[in-house]
Amino acid sequence: DVKVTQSSRYLVKRTGEKVFLECVQDMDHENMFWYRQDPGLGLRLIYFSYDVKMKEKGDIPEGYSVSREKKERFSLILESASTNQTSMYLCASSPSRRSYNEQFFGPGTRLTVL
Amino acid sequence: KNQVEQSPQSLIILEGKNCTLQCNYTVSPFSNLRWYKQDTGRGPVSLTIMTFSENTKSNGRYTATLDADTKQSSLHITASQLSDSASYICVVSASYGNKLVFGAGTILRVKS
């Protein structure tokens, strides 16, 4: 079974703090994704990566950055957290560049910014 | 604009009853459509996937249908169980740019 793990299930931070969300997958997948999920909205893509040290902006990259130094690990960084970044953050991975649609999701991190 | 709309937004049914969730999409060109189940506090898990040539796909008590002409899909749940309580998300993949378009989901609650 594919396993995608996220470093925290729940996180509470203060406005202006730097926040790191970590994601690890154990199936040697090429692609990794970060989404945020808000009530009444579909999942929205923040950033994705199809290779080590590669990154591509998704639909809502503003206020976020990412890092992929190793194939199995994809980090989402909030340089200066703001209250409108309070959300559920989901990490996903997929096997190859040609199969973006076969995505396997982690359990999510619920981030609250006070 | 590529969009996926799901209805109803939420639904409450009694255990043992059947229900049908709807998904309408405008994604073009179409590649495939997937239904995910997301339990509270968990990540989404894939239930079914259908390509253009498939019009029905089953996974246990879950049956998905696809009408590519009208751009509609449905997810039918038979003999519902309390464990079916979850959010059900319709996701459509375009055949270019590796783009996924997510619906907002239908929240299903099964009561005893």
C-alpha cells in the first residue's frame, strides 16, 4: 500500500510565524502535490513537483513556497503565516509524470493561524 | 472555464437506504473521472475511476455512472452503512496539462 504521511495532524501558529509542513511518501513516486481544502470549495492546488529540486506553481501559490530536496519528501513553507491561511492542508503523490490523476493522499494537517 | 459541480451539498439518510450523488462537469477535453471518499479528518481515498468509454463502474456497494455526452456522473450507494458517512468528491482530469478539477464534495451522513 502507498503510504503518504504528514508531519502533524493539527498545528496552531501565530500570525507572522514561519510554518513548515512536511510530507513523506514511501512508494518512490515522482510527483508530489500540496493542496488546501476549505469548506464549500474543492481542493485547490498550491504547488507540485515532478522531480527532486523541481517545483511548479499551482492555482494558489501566493504566500507559500515549497522544497523538494529528496524524492520522498516535499515540504510546504508559509514564510509569514496569516489568518487567511487557516485551512486543511493535504499532501498527495502520484507514480509518474504521465499519471497525475492517480493521486494518493496523506491524512492532512489542520492548520490554525491566530 | 473548467468546473465540477456536485449536488446535493449535504445529505442525511437512514442506515440501510440507498442514495445517489450527482456530479456535473465542464472539463474539456475529458480524460477521466474519479470519485473519492474522504472520512472526517482523513485524506481522500479513491473509490472508482472511469474513462470516456466506460459508463458504469462498481466497487462493492458503490456504483458510479458516467454520461460523457451530457457530462454527468453519479455515485450510487446501496444499503448504506454508518461507515459511509463521509464527504464524497468528484474529480475530473483533463487530457492536457495534467490538470485535475475537484468538486466541492457532498457530505453524507448516515443515521441509525
